[in-house]
Amino acid sequence: MEELKKMPKSLYGMKPNEILGALGLSRAYQGKQVYQWLVRCVAGFEEMTDLPKALREEFASAMPSLTSSNVIDEQTDSSGATKLGIELHDGAIVECVLLTDKENRKTACLSSQVGCAMGCTFCRTGTMGLIRNLQAFEIIEQFVHLRRIAPDTSHIVFMGMGEPMANFAEVIQAITYLHDPDGFDIGLRRITISTSGVIPGILKLAELNLPVKLAVSLVTADNRQRTEIMPVNKAYPLDELKKALLRYQHVVGKRFTLEYVMLHDQNTDGPSAKKLANFIRGLDVMVNLIPWNPAAELPWETPGRREIDSFTRELDLLGVPYTRRFSRGRGVNGACGQLAVELKACDTNL
């Protein structure tokens, strides 16, 4: 077992035949056995009872933990949302969240980057800047940590820290792994990728024609205002974004979501409603209305019920399809736009 000296950081993300090679196993079926134990989210090789005891002991000695990352913080609020702080192998920290809806359906909200370069002014993650991209196994391990808390977690949203389209290859690799029918078997329609509007990623997703769900953070359909709130609009303005969404819609043929974070006295008046109605014309879309989730260091306010009701009445008159989201996870700073961690030194040479 000389090859054990070169154990990988993680076995997650590997297919059974790749596990076979990484562990230097001699029997082909053992790669599949290890893979199935990984899917069951066991903590270590000691639990893999169908492997010979000598192998279990040797592997456990070389790789005491099956994940390269460790949970260093866990918080749960009154809505049932649980936020995990996860330390990666280089000392960097990301957060992920387990959300439970009224039907008791559990969703894993995963991060794709440490920090984020998009700089959206309503989002705490944007204050961190971009530290680095996550590798596929680091994304998968977040799901594993959440599954250990809730084995019935059935849905995934890439709405945590980072811009998924800026780490496209690793996100797709993680999705492919999590979708494997012989593994976690998460249906593609139960996976949502959220983007601030990075057009190349939207078009790549259209080319792949994966039936995952797409969510686009819009916030406002006023070009000047969106540039001020979301700097990504400088590179990918609204007219270009709409062309990309029309292309995506034509290829994929599925309804997508526009995330509309409501900011007090900014994007909730009559003119804002009319601009939104004009933007969605020709798009098969649902607008998800999200009251801004407070962050003390950011200069925005959450609109009150009366302001939101007035805005939705305008949307009703204009025929804009929308849903109003109840923000789960606020109690642990785990709701939309609230994820951020204290920066510390880490080794970025992966």
C-alpha cells in the first residue's frame, strides 16, 4: 500500500474506479464499496464494515477523516435553519445553510467560492472580496456535512457565498457527482444555480442544456440604478442580460426565476414596477420578491409591510408573476445576502 503515502485531500468527487486507483485497491468491487459508504456520509474508514479490517485500519491511519474540511461552527434558529461554518484544508472558511420549508422539505444552500468578487452592495459576502474558488470536492463536502445533520436533504441551491458562474467548471463537476443515480441521486430539477447575471455562464449553461433551475439576481430593472447596486451590470448591462436569458429560454425551454431583493425607498415604487414589467416581457419567468435581509455594515433598509403591499399591488396591475419569499435563516445570519466570515490567512496554493 505504498500509494497511501499520496492520499488525496478528499475522496469526494471521485468515481469508484478513481477511488480504486487513489487507494491502491486490488479488487475492483472495493472501489464501489468505498463510494457507497461515502454517499452514506460516514465519518471514517472504521465504519466501512464490508472492507477487510486490516484495510480499514491502514486507510484510517493514513486518512483519519473522509472530508478535507471540518465543521467549526453550527447555529440553528427558530425557523429550523442551520448554518455551518466550515474550515477548509488551507484554513479558509466558508458557510453553508440547511433550510427547511413548510412541507419539511430540506434544502442545502451551498457556497461556490471563498468570498465573492461581484461586490453587490446589498450582500455581506461582497464585503469580503474574492479569496479563491472552491474545488468540486469542497462543494460536495458542504453537502456531506449538511446531510450528516439531515439525511433527508433533497434539494440544493447554489445561493451561498460566491458567484457560481465564475467557478463554472467546478460547480458543474459537483452537480454531476451529486446527481449520480448510483450515488446521492439528487435530481437535476432539484438543483438551482443562482447568478448575479454573468452572461457567459448563463450561455454555457444553455449549451449544456442541463435541466437544473436557473435563478438570476435582478434587484432592479433600471440600468443606471442596477450598476450602482450591482457592479456586474457594468460588464453585463440589462439589455445584454435579457438577450442571454431569451437565448437560455429558447434552448432550455424552462421557466427561470428573477430574484428581486426589495430595498426600502429604492426599488419598490410604481416606476420600478413598470420597468420590471417591461424587462420580463417575452420571458417565461417568476419574480421572487425578497425583503432585504439586514446587515449592520451595509447602508440599506428593509421595506415595511405597507411598502411591500403597495409594490405588489402595482405588480398585480401590470400582470407580473411573483412570489413573496419568507426569509428563513435570518436568526443565524444565514438568509439571502447574509453569509460572510472573518478573513484569516490561508494557503491558496491548492
